[in-house]
Amino acid sequence: MEILYQHAAREYPHECCGVIIGGKGGGPAEYQVRELTNIQNRLHREDPQAHPRDARTAYQIDPEEFYKIIKETEADQLEIKAVYHSHPENPVYFSQEDEEKALIWGDPPCNYYLIMSIYDGVVKEEGVFRWEPSSRTFLREEVEQEQ
């Protein structure tokens, strides 16, 4: 979690984004964080009508970077365990836009999304949202952190 907190603090006041990858069925000690580029500011500059929000209130993972991660995980017998991003100056919640991005290909690329709430450069809260295929929605899940 400390790696995620540091990423969020470095990108603050903009949203950070990335993925957590690991072996199929592997434990937390085997997880790896891949920080990805939030291209929302570029999209907003290029077409503010289509992308009215900038990176302070939205994120868009660089599709080329995401594609490389997908190929890497397939080649190395890994999987994406979670997608993460931060909410600068906002609470943890799974927005309609978050859901739309997660379901861009019909089903999410992984079953978990982690969102961090960051105020004044310090993460104050995190939340995990689990994909529930039967209801086709994301549900907030209580997670105990290892000490």
C-alpha cells in the first residue's frame, strides 16, 4: 500500500492510476505495482468538448501502456489483480465514470478496483470495489490490511 500512497502523493493534485499484478492464485507478497500514465490532461487539451474534465478530477490510463501490461501478464503467466487510482480532495467512491471505464470491453480486466482518497497530498482512506458478475456491478468490500 505504501507504494500506492507514494504514487498518489507524487501525482497530487492530479489523479494517479496503475495496476497491481501477480501470479494466478499468488499471495500479497507476490504482487507488483505498475504505475501507469494518466493521459487525461492531454485528452482535455486536445478536445475539451469530448473530455471536459482534467486530471484533477478524472483519469484515463494510457491505452498503449495498458496493452503492454496485458501482454506482459499473459506472457509471464500473471494476471491483473487490481486497477487503482486516486481521488484528490474527494472521498472514496466508485463513480459512474469509473464503472464505465472498467466495463469498456464489456467485462472488467480484473475483479478489483482500489481507490485512494488524498487530501493535501496525504492519503486519508482507501476502498476496494469488487466486481460482482451476477449483478454486473461493483460492490465495496471491507479489507483487512496485513501488519
